[in-house]
Amino acid sequence: MKAIRIDKPGDIGLVEVEKPKIANSREILIRVVCGSICGSDLGIFKGTNSVATYPIVIGHEFGGVVEEIGSEVTGIRPGDLVAVDPVRSCGHCYACRHGRQNVCAGVKCVGVHMPGGFSEFVTVPAERANKVDPERISPELVCLIEPYSIGVQVNTRGRIAKGDLVLVMGCGPAGLCIIQDARARGAVVLASDIIDARLEAALKMGAAAAVNVKKEDIRKAAADFSRGEGMPVVVDAACTVDSFPLALDLASPGGRAVIMGLGAAVSQVPAVAVTRKELDVIGSRLNNHRFEEVIAGMERGIYAPEFLRSHVFPLAEAVKAFDLALNHPEEVRKVVLKFDA
Ligand code: MN
Ligand code: ZN
């Protein structure tokens, strides 16, 4: 079968690999229908994703149709449409014991640390497959449940609720999912980015205002938006060396800053930046069992996956799709790969 593999930074290809077999009685075999390219996939390609291992069949945003089930699998049958939660955890470390499996001491993400879903077939533990009703969510959109789960995770970690003023820095796909979910919670969102097209998308996804930080002073914009108080919640979805200290700077006294970058580059932050305002600096990684919430939200129509998906390519053109996502961030929201084309 065909799969998309990154052998080392800069080296990606559509390759022939062995079709997987169900390895234990609780696994299922899925025929992948669609997958979407993530900024973290681009990071694996560029060599800037500090948690990735090579060579790796990538893909953690995917879904498909169940082909085969292990003997102990209940609740899922061949023919079911499923979205796959890519998080794998040990179940017994401190984080797992405290309901934080997404930061398990041995956490693995499919497509980052273990073979991913950008392949014609994939086996997954049945408990990580979430059933989707194809009458309510198009099979060609199931891969976008994972990116929305990131938005729900960030906003849950940030305790974003009705009436909160929220600055979302960075309006790539993650930022857009965060914005749309924050809006659905009743928050009022200020979006920032350096690309106008992304800011336009942010406004379409529900941001109340948008700032191009190359043209406008974000400090002044945040102050105006918050009547001079600073932002009660800042989400750093820009994830640069400078955006982390800036997020702390723009937060109001008593505010929260949610950090989600995976870079290892060092930002300079004095202790007083946290202490003076008694900030909650909150990390957010992957998702912690958020798929059901996202699926329910999509069924209720609170998200716009059709708009999030800006491009569709057949699997055969995967390298071209990757090139587009890598080199044209102004055009791309989510690039979706169709595996059955
Ligand atoms: Mn992703
Ligand atoms: Zn664990």
C-alpha cells in the first residue's frame, strides 16, 4: 500500500510499505478516507518539530472506514466511519492517573512517534476510534475533527467562557479552530497574525477584530480592545520565540496565557513577567479525549470544517500538496488529502 513518509528533514515521498495487520484483539483496521496536513507535519519536514522521530509515516489528522475488527472489539463494526484520536498513553504514570493522558510520561502521537495515518490502511486501538454518522458529518471532513480537538483542548485549558476577552495570536488552522470554538463558548476574540488572508479567515471564523502585527501595534490594539486593562486570556498560537514573552506581556493582571508551541528555541522571560500580574501560564498539548465534544459540536453546526478545508488533493499528489502548505501559508488553511481518489 502507499504511504507518505519523511525519512529525514527535507526528504518526503509517497512510498510503498507493507499493509498493516491487526496485532491484537482490541485493534481495528481502517481504510483511510481522508487526512489533513498539519503545521506540525510541516515542522517534521523542516526538522523544527523537537519531539519527532525519523523515518516516520506521518499523519495524525485522519479518519476512514473500518475494514476489520479484533475479536474483543465491541461497539464498532466493519463499515463504520471513524475519526481517529492520535494520542497514545501508558495508563499508569502520574499524568495518566490524574486524567491527563495527553501528557503521559510516555505519550506517543500517531504520525509523530509511531506510524501515522497518511497511508491507505492503518491499524489503531478500537478505543481511539470515534464513530461518526456519515449522514451528519461528511466522510471527507472527518480528518478535521482532530484540529478542532486542539482548539477545544486549548480553550478548555484556558478556561475560556462566555464574555471572556481573548487574544488569539496566530491565525493558522490551529488559531482558527481556537477562535471558532472560543466564539461558540461566548468569548469575544481579538485575532492577530502577519498575513492579511489569515486575518480575513479569522473574522469569518468569528473573531470580533483582527490585527496585522506587521502594520499595527499589537500592544495598542490589545489595550484598545480591553479598555486599557490588558487581555484576560491570551492564546499563543503563533508559537515563535517572540510570541511567548509577548503573550505574557499582553495578558492582564490576573489573566491566563495558554502556550502551545513545540519549538525548542529559547525565549527570554523574566520571572517578574509572571509574578507581577500573577499570571496563569498554561501549557496545552494534543487533546485529552475531546473528540466526542468536537463531533457533537460539528453535528450541531457550531464549527465550519468546510471553510477550514481550503484545498483537496488526491493521495497521488501528496508531495505537491505538502509543497503548497509549506510555501503558501497565505493561500492555505487546511490541505486535505483524499485517499480513495
Ligand atoms: Mn495537527
Ligand atoms: Zn502515562
